[in-house]
Amino acid sequence: MMSSVLQTHDLTKVYKHVAVVDHVSIHLDQGDIYGLIGRNGAGKTTLMRMIGGVARPTSGTYEFFGEKDNTKTITRIGCLIENPSLFPDMNVQDNMKFYNKLLGIPDNKNIDEILEMVDLASARKKKTKQLSLGMKQRLGIAIALIGYPDMLILDEPINGLDPTGIVEIRNLLLKLNQERGVTLMISSHILGELQRLATKYGIIEKGVLVEEMTHEALLEKTRQAIQIEAQDARGVTVVLEELGLKDYKVMPDQKVQVYCDTSLSGKINAALGSKGIYADSIGVVGQDLESYFVEKMGGADHE
């Protein structure tokens, strides 16, 4: 059984009588990559700031690793919320040394290993102001990794990056998760990219957690299928079997849903006709991932 890493209980933050985060209860297990999804202003950053200890909740509680006393677990958490705070005229290595000192780490033996981990070892002497945006993001993650945390909280880590930078950050996060067992919480409004990473999702809209689900549950909810309506549902299934399409379901209303490449609808229709079975209708049902998220976030004005 997976051990719990983070649990929030009705976490709430009120600014000027408005609940920016409203009774949010989320749960992360060890090894999760948790994608926190929401439009800009939905409350993602505020939630992360509370969890990361940067902002105080108006009400509600949270616990890491089963401990309500977060002073016992704070060293096991690394955060990169909003832009990394870097010193532009200091080089990469000296930025790392500064944060080592700030965190009370007595020596700098960790620096080389962490810079290797984030693929910045060759840039250790380069001034921060000379780094690309993607390299700055990797340095921000390196700083978050200084204490070798068990969990990383990353707010929009790929925002503003070019395609190459996005791939670099994605590969780094997957490596940290798969090779080092780091649990990740990542916020983003880039839905396609989160889909490549997340094992669990939380959808937040106007401060409220609309839905929380595993990646597998999401795929099931958004599974697209070819739906065939015909008088002879059994005859339809016989033809599907002959075509080698075995992943199908006969619905209670006798419509047949076939889980396959949706471009095969014409081939299926032709095969049915050759057997004297004529479909009253044939088409694609189900939503794609982006449509599902946009619907849950309240409509098409999603940013």
C-alpha cells in the first residue's frame, strides 16, 4: 500500500472576503505526479503557497507524511513557486552556495551532484543572467532539490519555455520521479504537457476542487469510441470480431461502442454493408482530454 505524502483538509484562503481557495481537500501518495489544473486565477498558486508554507491558511489543515507538525517534515519538501529567486550577477554554483548557506547546509558537497542531476554541471561558472529561460528553470529546480526532498512542489515549471525547454524539464521531472522516487505536484494550464506526466489530476476552478482522479480514470472518462446503431447488434459484433476488433461493448440501448482508431469507421461501415447489416448511424462518441478539462473548468474561455 502506498504511503501518504500530502493530505489537505478543507484548506481555505480568503482575501478581502473572497475565498481564493475554498475548502480544498487533496491527497497525494508516494510516487505520484499530481497535475493541478486550472485557468489563470483559479487558485493554483495560492494553494501551493499554503502547502509550501509561504502563505498561512485562513482555515483548514494539511499534513505531510502523516505528520500534522510540519516543522518535522519541512526539510523533506522542495518548492519552486512562481519565478525562481536567482542572483543575476552570480554564477550558477554561487547561487547554489547561497541557498546551501540559507538552509544551514554546512558544506557544498551536494552541489556537483545536484547540478549533474539537472544537467547544469557544464554551466556551473556561467552567470545566471546569461542563462536561457529553460536553464533558469532547471536551476530553480536544482535549488529546490538542495535538501534532497521527498516531494517537489512546482508552480508552472514549463510556462514560457520553448518546445526544447519543455522537453528538457519534462525529462528531468520524469527522471526525478522514476529514478529517485520524488513525489511531484505540478501546476499548469498546458493540458497536453501535463497529460504526458501526471499520474493523478486535480481540477480547480474559482478556488474549488472540481474533481480529483487518477490518470487511468481520466482516460476511461475521455475514451473515444466508434458508436454503431443498427437493428442487429449481435450481427454487428460478429463483423467486428471478423475484423479483429475485440474491444467493444454492447450498450443497454443495443448501440455498439468499438474502442479503436476512430478513423476505422468507414471500414467498419463497409464491412457491415457487405454482410447485409446497415447502420442507422455510425459516429464517434466521447471527449478528448482538453475538451473534458475545459468543460470541468467552466467553459471555453480557458486560457
